[in-house]
Amino acid sequence: MRDQTLNPDLAGLSRTVRSSRPFDVGLTVAPLRRGMGDPCHRTDPDGSHWHASRLPSGPVTYRLTQDGRDGVHARAWGPGAEEFLSGLDRMLCLEENVEDFAPEHPKLVEAHRRVPGLRMLRTGLVLESLIPAILEQKVHTKSSFAAYRTLVREFGTRAPGPGDLMIAPDADTWRRIPSWKFHRANVGPQRAQTIVRAARVADAIERTACLDPREAATRLRSIPGIGVWTVAETAQRAFGDADALSVGDYHLAATVGWSLLGRPIDDDAMVAYLEPLRPHRYRAVRLLMLSGQAHKPKFGPRTPITDHRDR
């Protein structure tokens, strides 16, 4: 891997990093976006991805652009710009080891061939990933995205630099949002209380990014209202966990069953079937979806519901 020297100028800091194998910035960072109107994320017509985050060194706005078949060019603004760029290759898991990922099912083999540029994400920002996942519990996806937009626009802060983005509230702000404000954003008491509980122990939550993913999951699940599905959705973005399977998602087990076995299965059967793919179960599912080979018959009107039953 090689990179450019950090170049401070009026347009921010920039860095380009390259991987030893193909890399696709769009597929890799797509999970950061929480719906089309996410105020913290933007995608330009040229494929550039913008995002705003709150780092230990301060807020940052960054833009990631594909650079050839194996690289990404990043530009960042704000107090957190240098910290972000210094950790860019780690965040994008550019040198992750996939030599032990050897699926046998023909569809997964083909998916791995079709999508060579996918990486996991390791932002290290646990609360940033956790709170949207909590909002997505037991509700329609569109409803959760709308709630996130509403709360970020009212309680977040303007992100530095260009991009016209917002930064999600900090832990203290999440903790102090009145219950009636959650209600007006269509967030029920159970999810609102879970967010407040998480915000109260934000420092401990952020420290889980330094732990083994299994230990981190155990600690996150000790918070009432946070379970298997929510932890998996967080680990997929914050920990770079290629094994973080979203058990409890309303559609996932049936989609995996129809795609790989030709019949629907439940969560327990999905977990058992994918067991040989540890520690790459989430990677296998994402590749299946991204390769266009995922299949689930439609037996009725399409609905965007996401029934995350076990959190």
C-alpha cells in the first residue's frame, strides 16, 4: 500500500491509499448511509461519498472517491480531518485477510468472483452506528430513517467544510432529548429509553471498539434493549466484523434459504447452515446480495417492514 503525504490547504486535507487487491469504495461505505435523506451522508453523481462524523479529535466531513481499480482518494475538513485520514486504510479494511474465506456453494463462489472490491467497515465509532440501529428496531425501515433525519436535523450540529451535512448529536445531547421530542419523531418509549441508556454509558460503549468483536458484543448486550440484531448491525459498521450476522431480520433468513437452498428457512436454520462460513457469515450474505443472486419469491404486496425480533 502507498499513500500521498497529507496536504493541508484551503480545501482541507487529502490522502490517497491503495490496496494490494481490487477495492470498491461505493460498496464498502454504503452501510454508513441511513436512507436517501440521511443528513450525515451524501452521494454525488460521480460516485463520491460524503460523510460527517464526530471523532475524538473533533468533527470531520470527508469525501471518498474511487481512484482506479484499487484505490480511494479522500479529502477531509474540520478538526478531526488529520485523525480521520491517518486511520483511513484501517477504517476501510484495505488489507483485510480473506484467504480463509472459501465458500463451497456455487452462488457464493460466483458472488465472491463478481464482487472482488468489497471490504468491511471499521469506523471505530460505536455510538454513531448503535443509535441508528436502535431506531430501526421493530419498525418500518422508512419510519426509522425518517426518525433519524428528524432527530439529527433538530439536535445535531452543522458539519465543517463543504457538503452541507449534519453531524449526529453527541452522547450528552442524545441523553437529554425530551421524551416528547422522541414521540414527535415517531420513536416509541422502548427505543427512546434504550438510546438514553446507551448515551449514559457512551464512554464505555466507545471502548468496545478496542475489544475482540465477541467480547464487544457481550458488553453491548448487557445494556437493556440491545440484543443480537442491534449488536450485529453496529459491529458491521464500527468493528469491521465480517461475521456479524443480522439474526432476527424479518427477511434475511428466508432470502438466504431461497437463494442457497431453494426453500425458506428460519433464523435457527440459517445460523446452522452458515456455520461453516465463520468468521465470514456477514461477508457471505453481503456478497450474495450485492452480486444480484439473492432471491426471495414475492407472495404478496411488497412492504418495507423490518421486524428485528431479538435485540
